[in-house]
Amino acid sequence: MSQNETPLFTSLLKHAEKNPIQFHIPGHKKGSGIDPEFREFIGDNALSIDLINIGPLDDLHSPKGIIKQAQELAAEAFGADHTFFSVQGTSGAIMTMIMTVCGPGDKIIVPRNVHKSIMSAIVFSGAIPIFIHPEIDKKLGISHGISTDSVEKALEQHPDAKGLLVINPTYFGFAADLKKIVEIAHSYDVPVLVDEAHGVHIHFHEDLPLSAMQAGADMAATSVHKLGGSMTQSSILNVKEGLVSAKRVQSIISMLTTTSTSYLLLASLDTARRRLAIEGREIIGRTIKLAQWIRGQVNEIEHLYCPGEDLLGTNATFDFDPTKVLISIKDLNITGYEVENWLREKYNIEVELSDLYNILCIITPGDTQKEAEILVQALRELSKEFHHLAEKVHAEVMLPDIPLLALTPRDAFYADTEVVPVEESEGRIIAEFVMVYPPGIPIFIPGEIITKENLVYIKTNMEAGLPVQGPEDDELKSFRVIKEHKAIR
Ligand SMILES: Cc1ncc(COP(=O)(O)O)c(C=O)c1O
């Protein structure tokens, strides 16, 4: 089969053209039984391929036909031995990677600034996380990846680890020397699992960092939906056999996946793969140029700074994906959240994320010069409007501290707990997650000792209006902590 073909999408179209009389789910039956306003809006085309795993349409849980063919084409395009389609986002693919290599009591080496799906999988599997400190950029207030030195140290101390997880590239586009990290891990026979949520496109252009498969990693959870043109929630899990078994991956992904898999999502993966394989290099090349143009323009605006290649050269910033346009606004003396709202109200612009000091705009093949110019124009006006507040902020920005882990996340999650007011929680062991979402990096994970610094960090984020999430008490007045058993008098 050639990369021009889309076995899954094409078969769905042929099936819909036959217009079969359907006595199976979904009960809307090609849209006839659905709310008319929704039908009108979404269109009969989409509804006609919103189908289910009947005989001719294969089954994601045991692919033997059109899904298998589509996955094989994806594996070829991504340089993997096997590709698994995920309709549970990259979160589902990440949980699969971890649960494939770890069982209860097994060690897994992970950077502390991981997405919540990684910590969820650690709780589900009962694995013990061995944390590596990510490199911190105190000027920008962001975390980068992990360095080769820290990987070397972690493996020297824990050669029995069952896996090493790497985020590559980071949300902000920085990549570590993944090839070297893989070489180090493989010298210990430890498989490398890559969170490639923000890097589906890097495989298709030589000016971008090496992809997980190019670097020789064993598994990669890759968000096709984020930057690769498929529909939201659709991702892939790429696997290289050797240290991991594809059969084991198939069983685990199946355990974590709905039995009612969306064919719209699956078809969008099939077609996104075709576009990336056939036109990827060209469209990504254009995207890189557009993003670099924006970066250049932003860097000419007073008080704003858009990092790029200038940050390369440290052990954790080995390479960079310029399509992530991170804009530091801290010299304007307002928060990223205020800028996010200002852009929404004044320019109808929605950014990918904001934090205390930055906003992040992602540039994809879906953008054109027109949108880029509007963004630059908006940022010029922003700089003028807040010029009176601006001052060079030399102070280092505030970042959450990495607390001590007193219990495994699973033991803490399932322990006997009680609820205490936040003001009385310092020093206690937390039993829930606390994070700012996006980006969803935990400030506390179950099992960690609550620190004063992180309580201040949470308060500062909440006061700035940023979305702190996780605890049962969504007003964050109390935390669930491990119950202390005092001696009985
Ligand atoms: C670094 C990272 N990993 C994993 C994920 C999870 O991806 P998904 O939303 O497709 O489940 C995200 C989502 O934002 C992410 O930023």
C-alpha cells in the first residue's frame, strides 16, 4: 500500500455509499434519529461515517482489516515497527506506555514536570516514580527537559528501573539530546518512553528536533490531534520492538480503551497520516517560516521577548521547535493571564496557554500570514497600552518547588485520609493532585509533603486568575491529606 492511500477512511466512505439498513448502534442511524439542529450543523457526511466495529469495519481492539492497514501505513510514515491508534488522546497512549513496562513496586524514572496522565498511570500501576529535576529557566519561568547528565546519574543509582520517560519536545518547544539519552538508557537495557504530545510534526522536517522514533526510543505517545491535523482526542502510540513487546502494548491499550471507538476519530488519523507523509515537509516548512517571522516581529516590540535558538546550548536545550511561539510578557508587569484576557476581548484572539509570566501561541499549517499579522499587531498595541507599567524585571520568577515524596503515589491515593484547611496543611502528606491546567503539570502529587513555597505558588496563581485544579475542594480552601494516627492515651 502507498502513503497516498487511506484504507480506513476510503472503506468507511464506500460503506456509507452502500447506504445499508442499520440495526446496530449508534442509534442516531446516519443522523435520522439525532437532534435536527445538531444534524444540520454537523452535516450528514460526518454522521454517515459515525459508525461502529461491525464486521466490514474491523475492530480497534483486535485489528485485522482496514484498521490494521491504516496502522501499518502510520508505522511506516513514523518510522515505527508498530503504530496503535488511540481514541483516548495522548493521555491514553501515555498510560499504556507506562502500564506496559511497570507493575506494582517497579521503578520508573520520570521528570517531575510531567503531565497528569503520567502520574495517573503511576497511581494505577503502583509504580514508584524516581524523579529527575528538569532544567529550569528562571528568567522565563518555564521548565525545560532533562539533561543527559541527570539521566546518567538516575540510571547509575537505579539501574533496575523498568523505564525512563522523557518529554520531547516540551510544550514550549525545547528538546534534549534524545539520541544520547536513548543510548544511555539502552546501555542499561532500560526502555525509553517519550511523551511526544507536542511533537507529531517533528518527524517530517529535517530542521526540527529528532522524533522519538528517529532517536531510537522504544515507545512514543504522539498527539496527532494537537499539531498533526487530526480531530481532537485522536493520537497514536508508536512502538519499536526489542525492549518492549507490541503484543503487550495491544493488550494494555485495549484495557484502557472504550469499546465504542469513534470511526470519525480513527478516519481523521488515517487522513492526517496521509497528509503528513505526502505533504508534511512542505507544509511544515511553511509553518516554520511563518513562526520565525512572528518571532522576529515580536522581538522588535518593546517589553516583549520571544525566545528561540538563542536559548540553545545547555544540556537540556539541545534543539528547538520554532513553531512554538512563547512570548514573555513579564517586563510589562502584568500576568500572562491578563494578556490572554486582553487579547480575547480586544482582538478575538485565543492563545494556547498563559501562565504568570508568558503566553504561548502555537503555529501550525492551519495558520496563514493574515492571522500572524493580526497577532503581531495586537502585541504591538499591548506593549503600548501597558508601557506605563513596564519595568525591566530582573528578579527571578517564581516556580513550584519539588516537594519530598513520603509515600508512593498509589499508597497515598488509597490511604486513610482526612480533609484539612489549606492553612493547616503545611508538612502534611497530600493525597490528591494539585496543578495549573493547562499545562497540567502537578504542583503536588499524592504522597508528597506539602511545602510552604508551593502553597504560596498556588495562592499566587489563584490570585492571578489562573486555573488551579485537582483537589476535591475546587475552591481550594482545603486539601485531602493522609490521616495521622496519634497515640491513644
Ligand atoms: C506534555 C503533555 N503530555 C500529554 C498530554 C495529554 O494529551 P491529550 O490531551 O491528547 O490526552 C498533554 C496535553 O496537554 C501534554 O501537554
